[in-house]
Amino acid sequence: MIAKIQKFFWFLNTFLLRLRFKKVGFPSYIGKTLSILGGRNISIGSRVRIFPGLRIEAHDSGKIIIEDNISFGQNCHIICSSEFLSICSHTTLSANVFITNIDHNYQEIGKHILDQKYLVKTTHIGENCFIGYGAAIQAGTILGKQCVVGANSVVRGTFPDYCVIVGSPARIVKRYNKETNSWEKTDKFGSFIN
């Protein structure tokens, strides 16, 4: 009963937040947010479920695209600048996940890092991915379809469809083998281990 009451209030919250976003599909719901910046550059698809504590920021005309049927756990943080950051349909983000397309420049000695220009790289999360608790998806990361990212992993790079990625820095430990129709162990480069 309590869950139904919470969701009712989240639907009300979403109704009010629709004015701050470019688009919010139906029947998506958004729990109490911590921060929304650049909401007019953020599109949220249909059947998106966002639990409380979201912090979402689109700086410098950056665009965040959240497709359909995506679930966000509590306290997720999504931040982008001047390019696209996309999360494809049927993806699940556990609690405390961080996704960005920004790196902070630190090259100018004696100048505060926050006063230096962002280094921006396209970040893309493929369809039907699962991002584990506390994972950090760094700028320039491209995840293929149905990737699984382990809890607390720090991910940067390009990863093919159907792989399991874990660690800090993250590496591939399993991939789906279409010839044997099974998930098989790989070396750190994603090659199957016999």
C-alpha cells in the first residue's frame, strides 16, 4: 500500500516536472529530484521509472536522451555538456550510478580545475543494458547492446554487444558466444578463453 501511495505522489511530481523537461513520455514517473539543470535539453521516453535522488544536468547545450522503458535506482547522477549523452531503451541503472560525457581539464597549472574548459566526448549506453550499483560510466564510453556492468565498476572505452564488464578500471570478463549460445569467459580484450 505504501508503495502505491509513493508512486501516486511520484506521478504528481512528474506532472509538475513536465514543464522543466523537453519531453516526458507517459506513463513515466519521477521521484523527488535533487537537481535539474538544462531540463529543456533533456528528453525522457515512455515508461521510464526514476526513483528519488536524481541529479541530472545538461550544460552548454548538451542533450540527454533517455529512451523508453528505463529504470533508474535511487541517487543517480547524469551530467553532459555540448554533445549527446544517450541511454537506450530497456536499460536498468541501479542506485548511485554516475554517467557523464565530461572530463575536467587539468592541463593549465595554477588554474582551478573548475575554471578550465570541459573535455567532452560522446557517451552512449546501448539497449537492454544493466548498470550495477555505484558504477561510474566515464566520458567517451560506448556500451553495445545488452552489456552488464558490475557494481562499483569504473568504465571508460568502447565495449561490444553482449559482454560483462567489471572492475576499476573496467574490463570484459564474459561475452555471449552466438556459436555456442552461452556466456563464456574472455581475456581482458574480450577474446574467448578455451
